[in-house]
Amino acid sequence: MNTNSSRKNNMPFADIVQKSGLVIALILVIIILYFDYNSFQTYSNVLIKQQETELLSIARIVGDNLNNFLNQERDKIDVTFSKECNDLSEVHDRNKYLLDDSFPLYKGYVLIDKNSNIVDLVMPGGRDSYREDRLISGAKKYSLEKNYRAEIVGKNYDPKEGEFALYLKKSIRVSGNPYTAVYALDLTEIYNRIIKPVRINGGGYIYIKDTENTIIMHPVKEEIGTTGFQSIYENTTGDPTAFDDMFRWNSIQKRDAEGFDVINIYTRDNEVINPETVIGAFTKLYIQNEEWTVTAILPMEVLSQPLNQFLSIFLIITLIMFMIAIIGTAVVMNIIRQNREINYLREINSGMEMIQKQSDEIRNYQRIQSLGMMSSHIAHEFNNFLTPVMVYVDLLESDPDISEENHELLKQMSTSLDQAKQLSTDLLSFARQDTGAKLNYMDLRDETEKAVNMVKRLTPHKIKFESEITDEDIHLYGRNGSIEHILLNLCKNAFDAMENSEERLLRVTLKKETDEAILTVSDTGCGIPNETIERIYEPFYTTKGSRQGTGLGLSVVRNTVTSMGGRMNVKSSNKGTTFTIHFPVKEYEQAKTLNRLAAIRRIAIIHNKRMNLKRIDEIFKGSKYLIEYFDHPAAVISIIQRNKHYFGMVISSYHTPIMNGVETLNIIRSLNPEIRLILTSQEKLTEFEWYLNNGYFDRHITLEDLYKELSLLISSDPLNLPGATGE
């Protein structure tokens, strides 16, 4: 068988492999995409978490720097007035130096006496009435209680400038008189000095809110003095939940000391409200008695570049993995196909070994068939020749004129004629074993008990006979009288074997083990020599001599056992011989038969060129049955030899390589008696009836009828199964 033929005859399997390969490739693609998606999500989440952590660290650092800066400014004021001034001009000079040195940090300073009168005022960069009024009105808001260290007392918003001024107060003494110096710091300048230089990936920013949730420092001046929502005049997005994230974020900032999250915010560009997704982190800053919130913001679009790079890399990796998966799947599919072909050839080789072992038996059986036909003809002709001789001998024996000496000769002639008649009877028994008689359902226990009772009556007195018959009912298919014939032949041989033995014991037992009945016949005779034990089943072979046996008894016995689906073994030594016969137990109940048929899932079809495989594929398409095609019987035999329950049914064409379908199914039946076997041919031939009756297979059907009945397999009713009509 060549590789192309193997591949052709395994096309259904190849289709399954191809479909499986496509499914595997699709699964691999889904797994890769799922892995890519999860990896991208993981990387994105890791990147976001990393940015959130970095933003929180930045917010903490900015808060610390801002607090330190304000403390430094308080310390400067305290150092400037660590000593009492002699007069107001000295106070003026010291403050002018302080303000000019930090220009333009300070908007100005006001010196107030104990009667709340303004006694001095300094405004770096020049004075104007508006700024002067704002400075004085802001300074007068705070009490003149003494405080020996510069303190932050509050802040004031200038709507015209769109900025906040932070006020510090310091109590000083001039020539023993108390005064209060109030300083106004520009928060915008503080933002520019401390916060603005901090860069967050080139696209982020930081803003600060006070306890009232008012933005006091922001890179966009229009946002200062608002709460974050006041800058958006109206929700024109069409989404009623548009500002939910902003309200939630503000609630978190009021509740927690610090935190971070991904939020959706909205900004106003002229009259257009634009949504934006950002990463936010905040921390609380305590400026003396007031709580400020430092918030660091990073737009998500800043992360788009590393995410896009990651996505590009992963897409390339995915493409490579996909190509590897496709190539790998193709290679695996090719390997599977090659392995399938190799295994198929191995199965054929293994099956050929089994066939080779059976070939001698098959040839022997064919020879026996020929001998049976010849024996039948010889026996009839022999009887025709013997009949007149026997009649003449009987007449002569009754003649009173025959002398005593001649009477003795006639007696010897009569004995020889009886032996010849027995030979003729054995020949007819040998010939009639292949008549193709229908097997009957019978109780093996009852048949054995009847045969044992007959053997007891025929057993010589010098031989001890024992029997042990099980009480269980054992049913099988066989011919009436077959057990009697088997036991009589085996026991007669045992009588002859024990003729010269000291211990003479003949024992017959019948027992049931699982799905087998075991019948044994054992004796304590001389045994069978090793050099002849292999030939005892050959027709006309005997060790008794030509005058004592015909050599047909064991041959007929074994063929009878085989026709009943059984097998026969022999063990012998110089202490005796034991014949063991195994019969398959058959349950007659229809329900059990149907259950066994309903359990069929896998079907082997041994086909030739005449069988339409495409039509069979269409019949079984979408059904529960698994169909495997073979163009050589050896492959099926090899599989069943390894696992006898692998197939529930085998359908074989009659014309197959090496051997015909009958011989193939006979070997399969010997490997698994329970398997359903169907023989197909172009026409219905009567010559198959004998094999059907003797259990070689369960059904003989033409190809056209096969296609029709196979269509019934997809039905849920097991009665529709081919071969369900009888054993």
C-alpha cells in the first residue's frame, strides 16, 4: 500500500485534522489577542499607577517647598525686626530693603499704630491709587493684637488683577511704642517661583485650593478665584452626568488627606466646553491654621506616546506570534498527518502479523471444507459398498451348514465391517459439521447435565467419574446435541488414555466467569506427547493406530466449538490431560441487546472501490457516530487486537486485500465476540448463509441496502441499527 492510497483513504481524518488545525489556529489567535489586550491593559494600568504615584510625590514635594518658602519669608521678617527700631524712618528703611530684595514678591507693606492709623506704606515698583487702596483695605481687616513672630493671617482676592494676596502680620516696637506691620505677598509670584518650574512630563500642571475649595494658584489666570466649576458657565455637553467626576473628585479632596485617581474634567475654551481625561493626585498642606490642597494634574494624552509605542511593539510581537502560530499549526498538522499515515502503516503491519498467524488456520479450515465434501461423498459410496457385504455376512452367519471354523472367520469379518461402518459414520459427522444449520438459543447447564448423565452410564467401572456443574443458568447459541457430541468424544479419548494408568479419574466441570462459560474435561491418563500435541486437531491424525481410531473426533469437536463462538485449549503431561473450552455467554433479553447496540459510537468501514464513501459521509453528517475508513483489513485487526472495545461495529466489503471479508470478520469475531459485524457485497449470495448461521458475522447486506439502513443510524431508536434484528 502506498502513501497516496493511505492519504486518500483517510480523507475524513485529514478533513478533521484541517478543521482542528483551523480551530487551533483561531484559538491561538484569540489567546494571543486576549494576551495582548490584557498585557496592554496591565501596562496601561501599571503606567497609570506609576504616574499617580509620581504625581502624588510631586504634590507632596511642592507642598513641602511651598510651606518652607512661606516659613522662610516669615523668618526674614522676624530677623529684620529682631531688634527694636529707634524711629519710624528706621522701620521704613528696613522694610524697603526687605521688599526691594524680594521684588516683585511683595505687593507692599503697611505700618499701623495702636490707634489703627497708617503711619508708613511701601509699594515696590511704584504706587498707584487702586493698588494702594487694595493694600490698605486688606491690611485693616486684621486685628492689631500683639504677636512676636510673623504670622500668616489671611488672603485677599483682587478681581481686577485676577490674583490673590497673602497677608502676614508682625508686631514691632519703635522707641517703646507698639506698631503692627502688615505685608501683602503676591501668590502668583509665589506660584511662578515655587510651583511653575516643576515640570510634569512636559504636559502636566499643579494648582492649589484653600479650605473653601477656591483656586488660589493656577497656571491659567482665569481659573484663580473660582471653585473649578464657576469657570464653566453652563453644561452644554448634552450629558446630564458630565460633571459627576469633578464633583466626586472635589468630595474626595475634602474627605481624604491625600489620594489619586483617573477623572474626567471639562475646560472652557471661549464658549466651548471640552472634555478631558486626566490623572490627578493631591495632598493636604497646612499653612498655619488653614488647610490648602495641592493638586497635580497630568492629561492622559501625555501617556499616549509610550502607550502607542507599547502597542506598536506588541502589534509587531503579535504578528510574529501569529505567524509562528500559523507555521506551528501547519507543521503540527503535517506531523499529525504523517504520524497518522505512519500509524496506519504500522497498524497494517501489526494486523498482517495477526493475519499471518491465522493464515495456517484459514488454509487448514479450507482444507477441512474440501475434505468434508470429499468425506461425505466417500462415506455414501462406502456405505453402498458395505451394505451388500454386511447383508451377505448376516445371511452366512445364520446358515447352519457353515462350519465352526468358518463361523469364526465370519465373526472377524463382522467385526471389521462394524469398524468400517464406524469410519463411515465418523466421515459423515465430519462432513455434516459444515451444513450451516441454524444455531439455537440453549441452556448450556441443562445440555451439560444431560451429556454428563450419558457419560456416567458409558464410563467403565474401573474409572472413577466426577462432575461439578454450576447452578447458574448459562445461555448461548449452539446446535442441539453439540455438547453431548463434544463430551462423548473427549471422554472416549480419556477412557483410552487411562487404560494403563494406576490412578483412573475422569472429571468434568462447568462454571461461569464474567461473560464466559468454561467447560473442562480432565483425566489422569498417559498424556499427549509434546511432539504431537500441535497436530491433534488435524483431520485423520491419530496416535491409536489405524485399527483403533479415525483421527476425526478432535477435529470435529474443535470445529463444533468454533461454530458456537468458543475456543479450545489443551494442557497435557505424563500425569494427565485437560481440555478447556471457553464459550461466550449470550443474553437473550432484547433490552440488553438494544442497549449494547445503542452504545455504539465508533464504526470502522473496510471498503473497496465499489463503496461510495461520499454518500456514507453525507449519511453520517451531524450524527453522534464516529466513522473511520480503512482500505486494508489488517489495520482494523491491529486496532481491535490492542483494544477490542475500540469499535462498536465493523462493516466490511467482501472483496478486500489479502483475505475476503468473511475471513476478516471471523478474525475480528475471535478478538471480540460482542462486536457487531456486517458483511457487504454487490449481490445477495446464499453461500454466505452458513457463515451467518455460524456466527462469523451478524448481517449480510447489499451495498444499496446498506446505504438505506445506515441512514437509520442517526435515529434515536436503536432498533434501526443494522444487525439489530438478530444475533
